[in-house]
Amino acid sequence: MQNVKELEKYRIGLFRDACSMTHKPDRTPNVSYMVTWKILDAGYKLTEALSDYDIMTKVVREHQDKYNFDGIIEMGVRNQYLISEYFGAGRYIVDDKTESVNFRDIPLCESEGLRIFADNPQKFMWEQGMGKMYSFWNKPNDVAFFQKAIEINNGFFKYAYAMADTMRNEYGLPTNVAPNPIAQTAIEFFFQTMRGIKGLSMDMRHDPGLLDAAIEAWNETFFNPQLTAMKAAKAGPSDAACFDSTNVLLAHIILNTKQWEKYYWKYLKQVLDVQRDKNWSVRFFAEDKISRFWDYLSEYPRGMLTIHPDNDDIFEARKKFPTFALMGGMKLSTLGMGSKQECLDLAKRLIDELGAEGGYVMCEDKMGSYRSDANAENLKAVCDFVREYRPSQN
Amino acid sequence: MEEKYVFSDYPSGLKLLAEKLDLPIPVEETEKRENYIFGLINAWVRL
């Protein structure tokens, strides 16, 4: 297939057919979830690629040249390294010797901060949040400092758009998710950014009333307007992307069922209901394990969700969700440590058992971060296999 | 040498930045300029 427009259309069709579970796709679509691994695979140091968009562009191009995926989840935009370094935040710990990227966890406040947030979220973000994150914030600064920050910030987005355009126009690689609005739940913000694991766990037990007030403030300022924007977005499947929306969950890992229902499901359901009403195809990725809450998803219609498990067993997910597509299951542990034959056996089993008639998207089970996460020859063999394999013809 | 300011008080810091920065929004559209800056702050606290 020489024409990149035709190739892009073909690839989008693979996703749409596989995920809707109404048409059998020509073959199983194959997605890359390799993140910093691809920098190392391309022969660059992490610091080189993270601080130079020309190098990152070469990395992403080489990734596609070498493996020829149908979709790439991450095109060098996972880590906003340059702006963080400019601010001197020390947020990223990038080590070229150990070939690792770590992220320093900095909760924005102690529990008292919830009260300030509940009173005025904007004031909290401006004074407490920025003050906690950046030592420069409370000192005198010239306007040029912020002008330069905006320039660096814009540079990141300029790269992101240009990279996506390049992959679409030169490689026929579609956009992964359509640019539809999404509403972030309070619990995810409090968990990931504001309070951290320990802080939020204590808030739920020690002062649930204060947490409720902070959630209400979050909803009024952020969640409800974002939900309104989702409702105003165009309905129906995009003809220019593999998925229409995506939900990524992390905070569920510390919640029991009662907490899940109160702090998470109540709001996630509102998001899912809009996604259902819009007839959007949604990638649903939950970090670690979420199978204890799988029952809550059962009410949604056939083909709406594509479940991408992290540490849950994908074959168990197929039993639980006969009407949802599944994504993932290509274990990094096998790609990294297994033989080529073991990788091919796993790839064949995933397609045969999860999506011989559609309903499956090949992808790694986790973000590929470290060199040992995949042997390049194994990954190449799997990609070549998936591109050629047609279960019904074998 | 350029003059220095403390921008960390809300809302005075926001208003000052909205007034001083060169943004892709006309100076008379104050609310849009403030929203633009607040969008950046919301992103930067999550970096």
C-alpha cells in the first residue's frame, strides 16, 4: 500500500472494526506502547532525546521505520522535561548511566491545603501549588523569565503537533485518540498531584468532610465545565483517529469498594455516560489491577470500551467482557527475557483467543521504559507476525 | 536591567502577568489573557 492516505484510512479501519466488535477486521491492529525504550533502541542517551526535539523526531521515525506499527501511543511527549528543567523543579531524575527516568513525587500541600483549595481553587493553584513546586515563584522575577517559559512551553506543543503530522503524512500512521475534551475526576488530581498516596489515604479516613468540600470545589471549577465541554463535543466516531476518547485510571489502586463508589465511580460514571451518549470508542486503561471493580463497567454497550489491562490477566478480562474489545497482553517480560518463539507463541495465543473474529488490539501490557523491557529482535518478530497473520486462513 | 516583580499573590500576580506578557491575545481582551495564563499555571503545577 503506497499511498499514505489510503494506509492511514486502512489502519483506522482496523481499529474501528476490531474495537466496535461488529465487523471482523482484515487483521489485528498493532500498537506501540514503548516510551523511553525507543530512545535507547535508537541509540541515543535519554538526556539527549528529552532535551532536543530534533533527536526525538529521529527516535520516533526510527521506531516506525523499524517496526511498522499501526499506532503509536507515545510520540516523545510523555515527559515535559525542558520546561521542568527551565523552572529548576528537579522533578525529573534522568540518569544516562542506569538508563532510567524517575519522577520525584511532590504533593502540593499538607491536609490543611485542602481547606484553602475548598475556599478558592484558583488561589490555591496560584499561591500554594506554584509555591510548592517552584522555588523561584515567591521571589522577584522579571517578565522575560516568564516570556521564555511560555516560549519553551509552546515549543513542546509545536513539536507534538509536528510529530503527529509527520507520522500521519509520511507514514500513514493515524492519530491515536481524537482531540475530544475529557473531564478529570477530583480523586485523580488529589491522588496524582495534590496529596499523593499517603496524604489522600489519610484524608479519606481522618477528615472526609474536608475532602468532600475540596471535591465540591474541584467539580465546580474543573470537572463540571469539562463535562459540559464533553457534552458539547461532536458525536460519533472520528474518521481521523483510532479512538475517540481515553480514560486512564490510577487512583483506584488505594480505594476499597465503599471509597471507590463514593470518590471515583460517582464521577467516572458521568464521564462514561457522556462517552456512551456520544457513541465514542473509548480506550480504558487502568494502572495495576482494577478487576475488583470490573462489574461496574458491565452496563455499557457492546463495542464502546476497549479494555487495556495492566497487571490484570487479559484472558480473564475476555471471560468477563465478551462484548468489549481488549488491548495489550504482549508482556514486556516475555519481549525482554523470552525467546523469539515464546514471543511469537504469545502473540498467536493473544490473537487466537482474544480476537480471532475481531475485538482485540495487539499492544504491550505496560509502558516500555527500560532497555531490558524488550529485545529488539523479539519486538520486530512480533510486529512482522501480527502484520501477516490472518487466523481464518491458517 | 529589567524590573523585577513578585507574581505569587493571587489575583494581583495574575493581573500583573496578564498585563506585562507578550501573548497571542490582544491586550484589551483581559479575561482571555488571564485564562491563558491560568491554563499555563494549571499545567505547570502538574509537571
